[in-house]
Amino acid sequence: MSQARIGIIGGSGLYQMEGIEQARGYELTTPYGTPSDRIVTGVLHGAPVAFLARHGRDHRYLPSEVPYRANIYALKALGVRYLISISAVGSLQEPLRPLDMVLPDQFIDLTRRRDSTFFGNGAVAHVSMAAPVCSVLADVLAQAVHDTGLDNIQLHRGGTYVCIEGPAFSTYAESQWYRSIGGSVIGMTNMPEAKLAREAEMAYATLALVTDYDCWHPREAHVTAELAIANLMQNAANAQRVVSQAVRWLALDWPRSAAHDALAAGLVTRPAAME
Ligand code: ADE
């Protein structure tokens, strides 16, 4: 099986990655079921990459239905050590405007019915999630946004991504509450993805694409799927350029990340599968 070092998970609106050479699709099965779609491996700027559409190319999975464990397991099996997650989000703060990009550095997990660990059944581990985003990978993405010279797109470093179960958008009261607990952006998919990536010892960072102001803003339209998709379509091409440039940077020196040793301090009982 081909080896990939950089994984790219494309969210809503980003169902394929341009520019991948020697592309080959893998239909994988894992102990956690099949991933959201075939995984396309190949070479981007000389670096081995793997691309996966989080909701499937035909967008058939609700956020609650995405097979997160199968996705991360399959990417790990392909050799992924750096995982770039591209995700549409609503803004919970005035300065984060639709079409802006955000590199969140924290998450609040409000999901309720998702399998969020590879451990259990006798294998015990508690990985640290104090710093859930790899700052080295986030730096690379920030540099890539800068290099890409997207004049009218503002990048915001840091912020807290509130992950809700969905699929319905939030009520006004919920939206205000997420703001009051420190949320910067809101989405439905980065948890448990970030936790599983940490358990798999992958460096993880999210490039969040702002599509709307959720429903808290007194003057802006309340989010609808139609509004979010219209803004996403404008942003998807920019996101591809940023990721492409980030891959180029990563491949220059394959930086080390604390996430690569996440289990060193977290593993209590070694699972049979890891021996
Ligand atoms: N994804 C994009 N916009 C969103 C919002 N307002 N709430 C949850 N997920 C979103």
C-alpha cells in the first residue's frame, strides 16, 4: 500500500484536492468500518499525501454519521503523521467575518453520540488534550495563507471551536451561550476527529472557513444551509491553494510535533493491536 505522510480531510464544499499527481484511490476497511469514502493518495509538491472527503464525495454523511474512527485509522494505516482538517464554521465573534479563515487552537466538545476513542475493552489510555492543535502545523498553515497572498481574506490565529452534535443549527439562546463560554467559531465535525488524531499520534490542525454568523448577530442573517454553502463555494478554491502551499512547507523539513509522542505519557495498558 502506498505511504502518505500528510493527510488532508476536506469538509463540506471540498470533496477533492487539485494537483495531486500519481493519484490512486484506496477503498479501505478498518476494524471500525469503512471510511467516509475512498482515500486518494499521491504526490503534491513532491510530498506523499492522502485526501479524504469527510462527508463522502457525494456528501452523504451527517456530522453525527461520519465514521471518524475509520477515517483516522485508515489515514494512520496509510502513514499519515500530519493531518490538515478543512472545516466550514459559523462565527461567534464579530471580527471573524464570513469568508475569513481561522486557525483555532482550542475545542469545546459538545457532541453527544459519537465514538471518541480507539481505546477500551482492556486497552486504557488517557492522552492529553490540553493543547489539541499542533502549533507547528498551525504555523505552517498561517505561513501558507500569507504566501498565497489572498488579499481580501483575513486570517485569525487562535480561537475556540465549539463542536455541536447537529445536524440542526443552534437556537439563539445556545448561540449566545457558546459566545459566553468563550467560543470563537462553531462547527459540527472537529470532534471527535481531533481527539482520535491525537490518539493516533498525528499532528492535527484545522483550517476553518467562516461561512456565516450563526444566529446571534443582531444585524446579520441567521445561518441557513444555503447561505453557508454559497460562502463555502467562494472559499473552497482558496483553501486548496493554502493547503497546497502548506504541504510544500511541511515537506521541506518534516517538523517534529509533540503529538507524535502523544501516547508516551498517556498509555496505561498497551492494546494488542499496537504490539
Ligand atoms: N458550519 C457552518 N456554519 C455553522 C454554524 N453556524 N453552526 C454549526 N456548524 C456550522
